[in-house]
Amino acid sequence: MTQGRIIIPKYIRKKAKIKEGGYVRVEGDTIVIEPIQSIADKYYGIIKIEKWSDDLDEFAAEVMRR
């Protein structure tokens, strides 16, 4: 019995930077698989941090307010 799974060879996953939890969408009759970029990597260096807060939730809220 098949489970509708597709195996993507490791060399393709590595080249496309696709990891577990990648984003899959369907466009017409085409399946598009995109890597999910970590939020930390995406915004790394955008804000200069002099000292990390002990309460990261409050820290993130303060950054968003700025």
C-alpha cells in the first residue's frame, strides 16, 4: 500500500537547501518545494544588540516597538 510519499535524493536536498519541514505548494500541475529559512538567519545583523536581555519575550516586544 502506498502512502503518497516522495523521496528526494540527498544531493538534491542539499543543493536546494531543503530540510525537514520545507514548504510545499501546488501551482497548477506543478509541485513547488521551498526551503524554510530560519527567522534568525533571515534577520541576522539587522539590529545591533549591545546586551541580550534575560527575558527574550520582552526583548523581542521592545525591538518590535522600536
